[in-house]
Amino acid sequence: MRLEGKVALITGAAAGVDGDLMGFGGASARLFAQEGAKVVLTDIKEEMGQKTAAQINELGGDVIFLPLDVTNEQGWIDVIAAAVSKYGKLDVLVNNAGTGARTTVEETTVETWDGQMDVHAKGTFLGTKYAIPEMRKVGGGSIINVSSIYGLIGSPTSTAYHAAKGAIRLFSKSAAVQYAKENIRVNSVHPGYAHTPLTDPGYSHEVGRAEWCLERIPIGRLGNAYDIAYGILYLASDESSFVTGAELVIDGGTTAQ
Ligand SMILES: NC(=O)c1ccc[n+]([C@@H]2O[C@H](COP(=O)([O-])OP(=O)(O)OC[C@H]3O[C@@H](n4cnc5c(N)ncnc54)[C@H](O)[C@@H]3O)[C@@H](O)[C@H]2O)c1
């Protein structure tokens, strides 16, 4: 029961349906509930999110699903108010929602650029901004921002994604420094190439995509949702109480080369 007594909110947490390919948020919701947390799952995919939440509750969890588009400021205000009204407080926020866009600088439209910055950078900023007052009320909290190895290094494409994930990395350090004295910790997680609903179209349908990624992973396999969720669990728990402003890389060795 590593999260006993804690209330957590996770964005992009719809993909946690048993038997289906899971995402980091869905797997984190399952682990958090297993470890005793009450969890508010949020996503723009309502049907899948409701199904994930129902399955977790059938297993003895205490979770709810609420729709949230992380780019919507009023949406954040409403969801945090609803979470606190349901469970009484907020201890943990996981800013995990995201989408990809594999385009070069010249191929990247302003629309793609803005879309990437909105969901990753603005979404993470808004969540952090509105979670902090609630965490202050309970004497602290943990905010976990899901960046990527693409927030640390470049690649042949994904221009706006790199920029947005890099923004999450430094935003996290900035918030960590600002709120450390209030016992609000802020860390970033940097997953490497992993098989999730987000990346499945590439691995399943794009010739050579899986091989291209595997060549870059010393451990020799793609990551899965639980590989990342266990790192998120550590940062959510009090086991990491001296960890703030840190970057947790979970990438099978990709960025060690
Ligand atoms: N899979 C990988 O290889 C990988 C590697 C590094 C980082 N990441 C990052 O991990 C995070 C989780 O991705 P995943 O791979 O687990 O896939 P996933 O598909 O399970 O998670 C992304 C979720 O975010 C949701 N989402 C998209 N836009 C949203 C919005 N505006 N508001 C709310 N929710 C929104 C999607 O509906 C989806 O459920 C993303 O931020 C992604 O960029 C993934």
C-alpha cells in the first residue's frame, strides 16, 4: 500500500482496459489504485476511460473517470474542484496526456506546432497551476510530468514534439524550485520507445519503424506501459520524498549511448 491515503489525478489515463494495449496513464491508474490511492482518471476518450475506471473498481479500487481536455483552462478548474469534492483533497498529479507529430521543421505547420505546445506544455502548466493550491492545503504533494527521451535528445522528425517535451522538462525544474519549501515536489519522467496505443499505429503499420527503434535500445525490446508506470508510482509515493526537479529516464539505455 505505497500510496495509502493519497488522492491522485492522472491525465491521459483512458487506456487501462484489461486485455487491451495499455498506456502509461492507464497502467499508472491501475497501480495507484492497487497501492491504496483514490484516483481520478481523466482523458478526452470518455468511453475507454469509463471502462478502465469500472474495471479498476471491480477489482476493489476507488476511482472515478472525468472527461478533461488538458488544453482547456476552465476544464482544469472544474475537474480539480470535482476531484476535491469527491475525495476531499489532492496529493498527486500526473500530467501524462499527449499526442505525437512526426514532422521535420519544414513540414511542421503552425497548427501542428501550436497543437503540440498546447497539449504538452500548456496542459502541464495548467494542471500544475491549479493543483498547487490544493496541495498547499494538505501540506505538500507530488507532481509528475511525463516528458520523453525526446525532451532530452533530438531525432530526424517530431520537431514540435521535441520542443514541447523539452518545455515540460524545464518547466518541471522551475516549478520544483519554486514550491520545494512547501513540500510540493515536481519531477519529469522521460520514457523511451514504448508500445502503447499512441505508438501502436507506427509499430503495426509502418514498415521498419519497430526495427528503427529497437536498434536504438540497448536492452533490446520496446518498453511497455508498466515499465513507465512503476517509475511514476515511485515519484508519487513518499519513497521519493527527497526527489524534486529530477529527470527519471526509463528508456532501456537509449540515451546512455
Ligand atoms: N509511447 C511512447 O513511446 C512514449 C515515449 C515517451 C513519451 N511518451 C508520452 O507518454 C504520454 C502517454 O502516452 P502513451 O504512449 O502512454 O499513450 P496513450 O495513448 O495511452 O496516452 C495518451 C493519452 O492522452 C490522451 N490525450 C490526447 N490529447 C489530450 C488532451 N488534449 N487532453 C486530454 N487527454 C488527451 C489520449 O486520448 C490518450 O489516451 C504522452 O505524453 C506521450 O507523449 C510516450
